[in-house]
Amino acid sequence: MKINVIIIDKKGKDQLYAPLIEHYKKIAKPFAKVEVIELFDKEIAKAQDISPEAAQRSYTRALGKYLSGGVNIALDPSSKEVDSFEFSKLLKDSVTVNFYIGGAYGFERDFLSKCNKAVSFGKITLSHKLVKVVLLEQIFRGLTINNNHPYHK
Ligand SMILES: C[S@@+](CC[C@H](N)C(=O)[O-])C[C@H]1O[C@@H](n2cnc3c(N)ncnc32)[C@H](O)[C@@H]1O
């Protein structure tokens, strides 16, 4: 199984969280190959200076090319809240699952409508860097639930 975490973020800038991210990728290996794909370019930087709408459009442009392969799940604070057991079901019976983390201005409605599902980790807004860590822990937890591994107990 392949799990891609696709995030609007500058490459290699999160040294604070990098060891945790590597940790979760490593311990998930017996169950799935987890890859983190960071996307950021001049167009996104420029759009973020123009308006929230322009920023969201630039995120859709960057993320959109990944939508064609696998099950697509956006992380969106205003969508349906899921607990860890519901979350684990998102990982069941799929060859490829793509998770999307938005930039500072969140997602365009149009992008969310193209995903198979949008889920929330609660009403609080987490920084995109912190969401990445929380998501990776939940991915590992979900994989252990699905594989009956004691970690989730
Ligand atoms: C700084 S937040 C953006 C906040 C933006 N105002 C919004 O409503 O989406 C950056 C990204 O982190 C993710 N995120 C932050 N808090 C979240 C939560 N509670 N549940 C799910 N995703 C969250 C989302 O993918 C969001 O696009």
C-alpha cells in the first residue's frame, strides 16, 4: 500500500518536526510506504500576497495533478470530524491513498468537491506543519488498527 501526504509547504524547512516525520514513516513501513510531498513555488508565494482566493486557486493548481491516482482525502477543519477508528477505515482496501494538507488559506471549495472525502481533526486550527505530524501519527495508528497491532490499544 502507498500513502502520499501532499502538502503546501516549502521543502525541507521544518527541521523542528522532521525527526518525528521520519520516525512515523519508518514505523509505518511494515504496513505501507508513506511519502511526504511538499509543494511550494513562486506562483503560490505571489498568490498568497494577492488574496485568499488567489492563494486557494494556486493551491488547487499545485495539488490538482495528484487527484487522478488513488483515493483522495483532504484535511479540512470545517469538514466532518472523524475519530481514529473512522479514520482507519479510510486506509482500508486501497492501493494508493493521497492526503492533502492545504496552505495558510485552506482549500478552494472546487478542490474539496474533487476529493473523495474531506475530514477534520477537530474545530481547532492547527498549523500545516503540525497537522502533518498529527496526520502521520493517525496514519500509523490507523494502519495498526487495520492490522490488529497492539499500538492502538
Ligand atoms: C493553517 S491551516 C489553514 C486554515 C484555514 N483557515 C482553513 O480553514 O483551512 C493549514 C491546513 O492545515 C490543515 N488543518 C489545520 N487544522 C486542521 C484540523 N483541525 N483538521 C483538519 N485539517 C486541519 C488543513 O489542511 C488546512 O488547509
